[in-house]
Amino acid sequence: MRYLLLHELKALNTMLNRIYSPDHPFGVRDELELLAAAERPIQSLFDEEAFPTFPLKCAALFSTLLKKRPFEYGNRRTAFAALVLMMHLNGWRLTAGENEAEQFTRHVWENGESIGSVASWIEERMEKN
């Protein structure tokens, strides 16, 4: 399993903000919250994985980035790009269209959808590369 590293999440946020929002401040707002988001998919308790399936691991990263908002700007964009990148690095792709993905990301951002619900949405829209 390939997880996203802290420096990869930072680079992703920087790249996206330079492309889409160059006039806004960007960078890490809270290093500890970013670390918490990056480590969330690999959490375990008493030798049991907290998120045992790949969709749950992806959902944990995506949801936590949205909830913790560790970046100065571009948290939604970065969270979605991190989800897509994690899937790609592990041989999967997301089949959701741009509008559906944007609406879902906004919904999770605004309503704090459960990780289980997010994982179900991902699972219904994932396809092997």
C-alpha cells in the first residue's frame, strides 16, 4: 500500500495553488493537523487497522484533510487531488465526473460526512487502472 507522505501533500497544495489561486496566500497553516491527516489512513489500535480497506483509507485521508483544513488556502482542492493521487499510486482511478466530484467534496466539507459514507461513495466510483 502506498500512502501519501507529508512533503507530497505540501507539494500538491503548492502546485494547485500556484495554478488555480496564485493571488491567495498558501502553505501550511497547521503542521500538526497536516501530520494528523497524513497519518490517519495508517492508524491502528491494538494491532487492528482502524481503516482496513483501501476505500476506508482513502476516505480517512480525504475527510481528515477537509475537516482539519491544514493549509492556508486550497484545502478542498488539495483533499480531492490527494484522494485521486492516492488511488492512482495504488492502481485505481476515480470514475466520478468533475461536477459530481466537486459537489461531493463540497458536501463533505460543509456537512462532515462520516468516513464510512465517504468510503462507500469512493467504492462505488473506483475502477482498476
